Amino acid sequence: MIKIAFDLDGVVINTFPLLRQLFIDHWSHDITPHKQFEFTIPGKTKEETNNLWFNNLEDITYNSPPLDNSILYLTQIYSINRLPLIFITARAKKQLKRCTKTWLKKYLGDIPFKVIHIKGKYKIKVLKTLGIKYFVDDRFRTINQIAPHIVKAYLYNQSWNTGRRAKHPNIKRIKSLKEIVDNLYKI
């Protein structure tokens, strides 16, 4: 059995399309996914931009679809591993904790899971405490911080992290959670 954990947004949940639509509907401004959660809107302050995003996070969380075939592959990972799925996410606001749990129950059904809400820079402490040796995230900086401390850090390819070279040999880029399923059979 392999102890593996997953980030949520950009790995399991596809939040970007609804976030993008929010900015189009509200300010008639399209955002590009080249910088994860850093948006500059002409004529708007960073505070205004963040407020729009944060005030709508609950709706975005409830209504975002799974990313690609993430639920299929998480189901397969559970059936191989027989351990509860572990998600480590920066969704630390109280209302997002409830939304996140509801979303996961909706899509995972009876598959057991645990969600740990913590900021990215603290994810390594959680991984060490729980003895998790494999982790999947789409955030370049987080993966580079974690890689020296675990067996394998999987960087889920997204437009905001491509074109950047991994800084540690434990980092493996993946395009789908299917690659995790395939690797579990080899470990």
C-alpha cells in the first residue's frame, strides 16, 4: 500500500473555467490561466479582484466539475491501494471546508477520504506527520518545496506550470492521474 495525497484545485477539480466565466460576466474581462490565482484586471485593484474571486468561491467550489477523468482514476487508486484518499488543500476558509467535503462526497460516493485544509507552504509538515511519500500538486513552487522530503512529487501539468524546469530529481510531471494508477502497479 502506497500513502499518496492529492491537491484539489487543478488536480482533481477543474475550478478555472467557472472562475474565468465569473470575470467575464462581472467585468467583461477574460483571464488567462498562465499564473495560478494571480489575476490583473485593468482598472481594478488587487483587492477588488480578490474580493470578486473570494466572494464567489463557495459557488465555484460547489459547481466546478471534476478535472478530466480524475474521479475515475481516484476510484482506481482507491481500489488498488484500499486506503482512504487523502487531499491536502489550501481551501482553509470555513465555508470552503464544508463545500469541499460536499463536493467530494458527491463525486466519490462511498470511497473514504480525508481532507486536510492547510496553506501550501505547510503541506510538507502534514506529509511528514502522516508518513505520506507521494504527493500530486499543480503548483510549481509547492512541488519544489516538497520534493526533497518525499519519494516522488508529481507535478500535474497545467498552463501555469509548464515551461518551467523541475528543480529536484524526485519531481515527475504528469498529464493525468492515470499515470499515478499506472505507477502504483510498479511500486
